[in-house]
Amino acid sequence: MEKKDTRSTIIKIGTDLISRQGFNATGIDAILKEAGIPKGSFYHYFRSKEEFGLAVIDRFAERFEQRLTTFLNDGGETPLNRIRHFLEDSLARVTQNQCTRGCLIGNLGQEMADLNERFRERLESIFQIWRERFAACLHEAQQRGELPGSIDPNVAAGFILSGWEGAILRSKVMKSPGPMRDFIEVLFATTLQ
């Protein structure tokens, strides 16, 4: 296995393990064992567990950005339908994994924001990018007359992001997709109409 492939494999397996059990509970040995990589190889690819964690965050953010682009830039749908379809797709994903994983960025934010400033800053920058993507879609909805001009797209985007992350957390805690489903229904019945 080439160096880049090995590094990618470690990140992929680490992402899966961290999604299920958290950053602090995920040991380097468990990652290497699952990857079939000899013990001690980890530090050949990463200077520290922190650097590895930041690489996991970046990989997740990159893949999530691809999903946002797919949904929020879909010119065949109205802007509000793009947001609805994104949320419904996310609901289906969480339901498929029995509400066990939640959002990796949200999970790490809860676990690491008070413990590691580099993590906190990186996670905040990702949330900011996501908020901007929703705000752009909401702004387009206003331009098309789908959303009242009295709504501030940036504030509404922050509300959607915060509410959605909270709904994901509650779904994970309750082991039920109900909070996410309820959030979608209330969002489109009251805020985005």
C-alpha cells in the first residue's frame, strides 16, 4: 500500500470509529488494528493524534461539502426545496444507521471544543462555511419570491444549522429520527414559508 493510500485508510477507519465512539475513546491501536497496519506506523503518517483528528475533520468536511453542493446547487429545484431535500436526505442517513452516529462535526464540537482550541477553531470554521451555504440558498429563495424579504438569510441560516444540529443530537440520544423529522416539519410550516 502506498503512503497516500495508507494515510487515507487510517483517516477513513478513524472517521468511522470516531463517529461511533468519540475522539478521546478512539485509540490509535484500534485504528491501526482495523486498518491492518503495523503498530508504530501511525506516527509515520501523523505527527500526533491531534493532527490525525484534524485530518479526520477535514476529510468529513470535504465530503459533506460535496453533499451540500449536490443538494443546494441543484438548479432543477427551488431553493427551499433544495434545503428540504438536503435535510430529508440527512434524516434518511441517520435513520439508516439507527441514529447511532449523528454529525461528526457536531459530536466533536461537543466533545472537544472546551478541550482543544485547534479543534474548536476548525469546527467553528466548518460551521461558518455551512451557514454561508444555507444563507446563499435562502438569499436566492428571497430573490425568487419564495421567502419574505423581512427574513435575514444569515440569521435564518444560523437558526437552521443550530436547530438541525440539536435535532440530530436529540435523535442520537433518543435513538429515534423523530426530533429530526419534527424539525423539518416545523421549519417549513413556520419559518420557511
